[in-house]
Amino acid sequence: MYQETINELESVLGETISLLSSAEEAQFNAVPFEGSWTAAQTGIHLFKSESGMDKLFRTPAPIAERDPDENVEGLKQTLLDFSRKMEAPEFILPEDKHYNKEEVVLLLKELRPEIIEALQNTDLREVPPLPDWNPLKGYTKLELAHFMIYHTQRHNHQIENILKNVSAS
């Protein structure tokens, strides 16, 4: 029933890997304009935000007493509104430093199958435990998978724009 969602997530995570792999070394850490992240920093942000999600998906939890995709449309509208500037929480901000392209790509390549395998072996109607400060507390595993899809799509769009801007320089 939820295989389409899992396939979509696997696809967008693969797109991130392809985009970052396609960047030339000079583009990877180039700042396209003041206040922007580099392609490398965007990849690290995605890694930090996705890291540990496999463990969260594997954690047994109670089944939601509501439609498990109740919040999906709101997540989509918020995250895919590219005109909206968003601020990442400090714990998933990338460091301002030079990153090795192969290392960043490898981190994301290793994480992808762990997340997909965890999703394939869980009940996506469950509401996993998250700390009170986490803005995703109370979301089902299905909604968290959709959050990952839209968040990754948002940043794939950002990586595409970064690479276009640093290529034009």
C-alpha cells in the first residue's frame, strides 16, 4: 500500500546523489551568492537531517488514531514552496568548511538503503517517539517519509540552482 511512497523517497535520495556526483570539484564547495550554502553544505544538511531516520522507522510505536497521511498535503505545500525562505534547526546546520565530494556522496549512498530497508519493514501508520522540541513530534512514519521526500526535493532544487549559479560564474 505504501510502496509508492517508499519508491518515491528512494528516487529523490538517488537524485541527490546524482546531482552531487555530477558537480565538478570546483563547483562542489563554491558559494553561488552571499548567504547561500554550497552544494556540499546542502548535501551535509540532508545527511544530518536523514541520519538516524532508519532507527526511528525501526522503533516499534503505537498506531495513529487518525488518518496516517493527514499531514502530508500540508508538508508538501510548505516544503515545496520555493519562494519561502526557511531556517534549519542548529543541530542539522552544515559547518562552514571545505568538504570532500567523494566522502559526502558516500555518506548519502550508505544512508539511502538503510532508510529504505527500514521503511519496507515497518508499519507506516505508527507514530514514533520524538522529543517534545522536535517539530515532527506526533507525525506518523508515513508522514515522516513524505517529509523526507519533500525536504529532499526542496534541497535537490536548491542544489540544481547552486550548480547553475556556480557554473555561470
